[in-house]
Amino acid sequence: MSEPTNIVFCADRRVLPGLHVAAYSVVANHQDSNSLIFVHIFSDDLTPDDVVLLNETLHGTGRKYLLEMHAIATRDFSKFPSMSGSWGAYFRLLVPQMLPVERIIYLDVDTVCHLDVHDFMGLDLGNHPAGFVAEATIGHTADTLLNELLPNNHLKPCLNSGVMVVNRKLWMEKRVTEKCMDFLHSKPVLYHDQSALNYVLSDDWQLLDTRLNFICNWRKNWPFLRDETQLKGKLIHFLDNPKPWDFLGEWVHPQYQLWRSVLVKTAMKSFRSWHSTPSRKLPKTRDAWTGYKKAMKDRLLFTGYSRGWLKRVKGIPQGD
């Protein structure tokens, strides 16, 4: 038996549909019969009934797995800005302190896996505590605080924390968690844990291949989303808001059908965004409404592009 593959999700009840889809896709695509897959869920509010339902979803994959729940307290983050009342984004910072394994693979719940996550185990992280995919350069990120704090790093990559591969030994030696918490206590962060990780790790993280965090919101990636065969070997990330499970996601999210193609295989296959669940919420801020407006525009453009009605769409390389 080879080394177990440890997959971590951080979730609360607001993102349960996403958790079911992400976890199902990870376990269903795990092909290495010689490696046991451990699914670790760090949460502050999942109920025993939620865990039973999640086990039902994972059992439906037909794969061998172990599910472990880890209770986490939000009091450590209560002074930090929340995301729609949730502090789940910060949980990943505590995972290496709480999970005593050599390598940790953290995934956001707004992902769909089309690869065998055992591939993450063989990644070379060099002498770095973690590996990430870049989403931009520091100079072009919307995180204006990073631009101010790292004025000499404008041309260097800005990591996206939605997929994180951790060398726990180096993470602990370099006190990454403690330094991130200190940063969060002292700065008015815009992008939560991601701001902290970019600042604390700065030049000390390994750049990973983009297929390991394939951001579907980027129009340059749309050519790959038209045909499911082109998704093989990629981990799809629904980066922006609204998420596919958010209110009215069925009609506004550009790649809702891609996400739903996995949802129907889970124990939450009957979920709809208008059901009375913690994920049903109307946008309350200007940024939230802007996200819906952009999603609706992209939904129309992606539909036209994928069906061949639109030959050219801004942001898609010509010839694709």
C-alpha cells in the first residue's frame, strides 16, 4: 500500500451542495487502488445528518475512501472580515497544525475534479512549504493592499489559494500559520487568507501547472469547456461569485451544466437554488450584484460560443 492521499475541504452549511460535488468528483476520479484516499472536512457547523448524507454521496462513487470530520472554532477568526457571514476561508490556515500528515492537498469546494488527485502526491515543491497556481501578477491583481505592501514584486505571480499542496514539515518549520494570523490581525485585508498567504510566502512558494487549478471564469479557458473530453487531467475551479449553487445559479452561472452534471450523481441531486437551505440568499451588496450581472453576461456569451453562434468573443484567443 502506497502513502495515503489526504484531501482537505473546509466547509460550512452554506456551501453543502458545492462540498458534495467537489468531494464526489475527487473520490470518483481516484484510480490508484494502491493508495487509500482520506477525505478530511474541517467545519464549524456541519451536523451529524450532514455527515450521513455526505457519506451517502461518497459511497455512490464505488471507490474506497475514509471520511474524517474535524471540528474547528471560529473564535480565532471572529475579528477578521467574513465572507457573507462565513469564516470558512480562513480554516485552511489551521489545517497543517491540526492534521499530522506529510503532504496535504487542500481544495476549495467550488471545484470539480477531472484528474486523479494522487498526482498531487508526486509534485516537486522544492524547498517550499506549499505549491499554488498563479492567477495574475502582483501588479495586476485586484488586491490593492498587496501592491502597496510588495512594491518590488509587481511582476511576480500572485497565488490563488483555492488549490494548495502543503509540505507540512516545512510549513511548520517556517511558522506559516502563525505569520498569516499575525498579518491578518494587523492589516485590513481584502482577500482574506489569500492576501495573508501571498504576503507571508511571497517568494517562498512553488508555482504549479495551471491544469491543477483551471479557472473556468477566464474566457481564455472557455475552448476547453465546450467538450468534456478536454477536461481530462484538469481540476476545474469556479472562481468568481455567484457560485453554481447560489440563488438562481441554474440561470445565471455560465458553467452551471458542467457543475450539475456531477451534482446529479450525489445524494443532493434534487437540490435547487430556490430551496430553503443556507445557500439560498439574495445578493446584498453592490459587489454581489455586479457579480450576478457579469455572470449573466458570461452565461449568454458562453452559450453562444459553445453552440457556435458566436465565432469571436473578447478574451478568447482567435482560432480556438
